[in-house]
Amino acid sequence: MSVQFKFHDRVDQRRRRQIIKTLGDAGYAAESLFPGQKRQALAAIFTVAEGDAKSVRAALGDFGDDIEYVEVSPRRGLKA
């Protein structure tokens, strides 16, 4: 299961890198959902491929004011 989270707009790049490193130290690989995106609202959304919302939320617990939301990624099926 994958999990998405979004940084609040006020969180700068240095702080984002720190939070992503903390997630990495906890065993989660966070990646931008829209790499190279110029629109800040989309560039602030990240995904953790292997994790559940509860454990990712716990790993982000110390950064509560910096994170807008943490949620399970929607399941999508392939269309033929």
C-alpha cells in the first residue's frame, strides 16, 4: 500500500529535505508524486510506496505543523 502526504506551503526546501531524511531513517522512501513540477501545490505532494498511513503518520508526528495531510493513496485499476 502506498501513502501520500503534502507539505504546507510555508515549508521551505531545507525543511522538506530534513523531513524526507527523517522518513528515510525510519525506513520509508519518500518521493515527489510530481517530480519537476513548477506548481507549488503539486510539488508539495509526496508518496511513500511501501507503508501504511498509520505508521507513516507516526513517523511524521514530530512535524505535524509542517504536514497538511497524510492519507492512503487511492487504488486505481488499469483501463483497457
